[in-house]
Amino acid sequence: MDAERQAALWFLLRRLVPAAAALAIGVGILLGAGASIGLLLLGFLCFLVAAIFLAGPLAQLLAEPVGELLWPKRYYDKPQPLYGIPQASAARACPRRPSPNTRKSLPRIPTNCSRGSKCSTSP
């Protein structure tokens, strides 16, 4: 069991005591309420308090496995495939020379620039 799941279980157990107390109080109030609307509402309010105490930890415990299906914590550690020609040629360490059409369409790239000096451009 990983540390996150164990922490969530401990959090649930700590919240279980007040939730059980609220539930027992609610049951006691409902059993003795009779036809009184106010006591019925108070009993159901105790049930609501118990549900609020347990909602957070239960949601965390149930949502964590589903979240790992959508966004796994373990990553694929092999090298990923190269998707483009520039990436592939850079990985092979043999960059392709640009075609004459590419050279014409590319803007001149400044080289040897330093602060406050003029830049020379490469063709």
C-alpha cells in the first residue's frame, strides 16, 4: 500500500469516530421523535453531518484509482519516437542542409551579436 492511500485511510478512520457519533445521535433522535417535525429535521441534520464527515476521505479513496487510469503516475521510461525531420536529424547528429527554396524563404539570422554592437547576418 502506498503512502498516499495509507494517509487517506488514516484520515478516514479519524473522521469515522465523529461521523459514527453523529449517526448514533441522529438515530436516537429519530427513534424518539414521534410525529414532531422539528425532531425529524434535527435527526436528518445529524445524518447530514455524518455524511459530510465521511464524504472527503471516501471520495479521495475512490477517486484515486480512477485518476490513475486517466493520468498514470508511472511514466514510460524508454525513449519516445521522433516525430519530425529536424528531431530525427538532430538525434542522428547529421543535420540536413536546407534546400535552396528554404534558404530563400528563411529570414536572415543574426549571428555574432553582442550588446551594443551591430550584428552580422548569415545568408
